[in-house]
Amino acid sequence: MSEETILALTAGEPAGIGPDLCLQLAAEARDAGVVVVASQALLADRAKALGLDVALHPWQPGRVPHKAAGELSVLHVDGCASTQAGELHAGNGRYVVDTLTIAARGCLDGDFDGMVTAPVHKGVINDAGIAFSGHTEFLQELCGVERVVMMLATEELRVALVTTHLPLKDVSDAITPERLTQVATILNADLKTFFGIEQPRILVAGLNPHAGEGGHLGWEEIEIIEPTLEQLRGDGMQLTGPLPADSLFTPHWLNTADAALAMYHDQGLPVLKFQGFGRAVNITLGLPIVRTSVDHGTALDLAGTGRADAGSLHTAIRVGGQMARSLKSADRTSGCHRNTSTKEKPE
């Protein structure tokens, strides 16, 4: 790994705004070393549709990415069946997964210091016959780790999740002492590693309204959440909760904390997206690699129009670069590379 920090940027769903956002990076010179992992034909077609004059340079490991205005380094991936903006094509599902696989393996092999992902369309990937519930779960499986944590962050707020892409009816059964312990431990450790917080202060939401109201509105807080938090406090973690989710996200509590831990996807993320949509970053914790992403979807109606806002992508690249530099510094200090895996890496 060179001293230059290099991030792989996957362009996401070809029909969406991911390719547009990648091309917008070339509007001005950049400090970050970014390699777009995508079909070169897709990027060329979208640049033409947008009226952008962007030179696309083939990239190979070991090279320094182009950073000048009007230039992008591209790691070409074959298999893009359609480059038409705004029109989904099931033939693109395998190609999208290939871009993610190539970027992640490049990180594991040391060609990249981290990866940033533009939005994908889960329906297209599943229609192609590939079981796919999200980037987070896909990278967990590819990297061979037992547990990962989804965290979205703005400058003012960090929200991590105990469960991610599950039907609401399945959430209660998924909140076990083991899962909660793993998630809280990963969150606590990575707040230290990547964000320089020596003793993270974490607010933990209850599952039920009013955090169960003493058992009148559910028993998960009494039987699972509180006993687990108490054990983790005994291990030295600063955990407050379980708190009612409708009051946790108020200044009274947030001003005393470094992150909030929500029990399920739509308990925590609507608050964060209301607070900072378009300038937030999605971060996967617990991986042996750095991964950040935008906080929005494919926006098919904006693809190819020139109206896509690259604010969240710029944030994802900035935070991804900071995390990559922190990880490289930690590796140099410890003399080894981070590895949270409890499974064998896939062949």
C-alpha cells in the first residue's frame, strides 16, 4: 500500500444518478485519489448525455489516480447491458454486483485504501437472480465477517443500527443479547479507531414505545436490552439506555453523546435524514476494509438531467478518506492490518 490514499468509487445502478455523480467529481481538481469502478462505455455515454467533457483514463493497481479537473481514472468492468439513464434493465444486475466485488477485493488485496459506493437498485439485482438485501449485508458476506454495523452520520449526529434490512415483524426476534453485544462492541471500537473518540458515549434506544413502559408495552427492554447493556457497562462501555426513541433524539440527550444506537432501520434513520439529508454519509463498521456511501437512492428521474446533487458523495469521499488514513495510521502503530473476520475469506 502506497502513502497515497486511494479510494474505489463504484458507480452503482447504471440507470440512476450514480454515473452522473462520478462524472461530476471531474468538474474541479481533487485532493482525494479516486478510481471509478464502472463500465467505461457507461461513463462515456452519460458524459455525452450530460454535455460533460471528461477524459476517462484506464487505471491499473500501483498507479496514482488522475486528480486534475476534467479527468477521471476508471477501472473498467465488463457486462453493462444498458447505459440508458432512467430505464432499469435486469441485465445490469450481475454487472453491478461485479463492480462491488472488484472494489471490495481490491481493498482486501491492498490496491485500494477504502471503497465508496453510489446507490444501487436492489430490485434489479434480485431480478437478475442474485439474492441481495443491501450493500451492508453483501460486504459482510464477501469479507467473511460475522457481524457488521450500519451507521449514518452528519457533522452533528451519528446513528447506528442493531438490525438493518428486516421486515418489522422480524425485528423483535432478531434483537438478541449476542447481536446487541456484537453491535455495541463494534460501534464502540470503531468510534475509537476511525473517529478518535477515546471513550465513546452511546445512547441506546428501546425497542417499544416509551421503552416498554415498565413491561406494559413490551418485555424486550427488561429481558434483553437492559441486562445486556448492564453487562457491557461492566466491561467499561459508556452506554445510556434503553431510552424511549421519541425523546432520545432531542438536544437534552444528543448533546451528551457521540452516537445513538437504534434498534431498527426506520427508528433511527428518518431522524438523521431529516436532520441532514443530502450531506450525510452511510458507513459500514466492523469490516476489515473502509466503506462509505451516499445517503440517498438511485433517483431515476434525475439521471441524465444534470440536476443530481453530489453533496452526499463528496461527504462520503471525505469521510472515507479520513477513515482510511486513520486505519493506515493504526496499522502502522500496531504493526498489523485490521481483521475482524470470524469466517474464512471466500476463495
